[in-house]
Amino acid sequence: MSKRIFISGASSGIGEYLAYAYAGRGATIGLAARREELLNKVAQKSNELGGAAHVFQVDTKDQIACKSAAEEFMAQAGGIDMVIANAGIGGHDDLMSGDATAINNIIETNVIGVTNTLMPFIPAMKEQKSGVLVNVSSIASFLRIAYHGGYAGTKVNIRLMADSWRLTLSRYNIQVTTICPGFIKTPMTAELKGMPFLLPVETAVEKIVSAIDRGKKTFVFPWQMKIMIPLLRVMPDGLLRMFGN
């Protein structure tokens, strides 16, 4: 039986290429994002690769819309095997602006968007005593980053939340995997500079799919960034301020 997989943030970047990877395995895929035109293109290619794609134009900050999409996908696909909460945004904290709009949007998208995406599927997984929940965090969840505290904070939040959920859900045979990538070449990173150990999105997705297959709890990559984390944690504040602006 082909897997039934729901992916948020599927219109570009990691989410798009995860769709192609699982389509190549013949999966039935729910593609969720805000940009319907791009989603339709991803769906067309996914179908050509051997998958069966269903499109859901959804803003993950909308709890009701996410629940409706989850219920509709499970009805169309006949159930659920895996949910990947991939939708997320970055951005500057804009601390000096006096306006919390930008940082609040990051927090709502990257945290509330994850819970809105994953939680509607959990009762079905509990009932069937199987399933996989995946959330896409970041290497940033292990670091303090000047100018991007809102982004880093959201990635800490969902990583630790997943650690807690794993303890709760393991008794129901539900796998909880957190993915913590370094710099990946996607539209989200297109305007960033100074990205060490940058990986093509295709390579990153191969590693992510392998980690999920192996049942990894937390997968941090690339290895070069992983081994730098202890050093970056003790780096003096003055040096850290040089990065991220």
C-alpha cells in the first residue's frame, strides 16, 4: 500500500522536493501552501513521477483551514501515514522599529503553523497505532543569532516541543522526527550571504528522507555544521554580532 503523506510549505524549496521524493515512491501526497499556482505545478510534476497529489491552498496560521485540509486529505487518501510540517519563514527581528508585526509573523508561522499542521492528524494516528510526525527546525535552534532571535527562538520551540511529544506519543507507535538543516539552497536563502557548507536542496532532501526512514529522533546536518555547534555556543558575543545582519 502506498504511503499517505501530507506536506506543508510544499510550493517550493524543501517541501517541494520532499513531494518529488515521495512521489517517486508512489505516495499519495497532500500538498499545502498559500501559493496555489505553484502548488499546481508541484502537483503536476509529482503525478508525473508516479505519485497522486492533492492540492490544498492553506495558510498554516489558520487553524480552522488546517484542520479542514487535514480532514479532507484523510478522506481522499483513506487515512494518513506521515505529516511533514515544513512551512516556515525567516527574517530580521526589527527590534529598533518599535513594531512587533514582523517578528510576530515569524513566530505565528513557525510555531503556530507547526501545531496547526500536525495536531489534526494525531487522533487518527493514535487510533491506528502508527504514524510519523516530522517538523523542520534548524541548526539555528542550537545557537544564539544576532538580529534573528525570533527565527532562532521558534526553531528551539518546535524542537523541544517535538522532544516532549515523542515521550507522549511513543506508546502509540507514533514516530516524531525533528529535522535541523544548516544552509540549504532554496528561495528562502536566496538573498542571504556567507552561507557555509551550503547544500543543494536535492541533496538535503535525500538526507532528510533517509533520516525519516531510519527513525531518527533529531537529525542535524550537514555534519560540518553539526560539529561546529559546540564552538559557536562559546563564541564571544562580539564575534557573533558580526553575523546575521
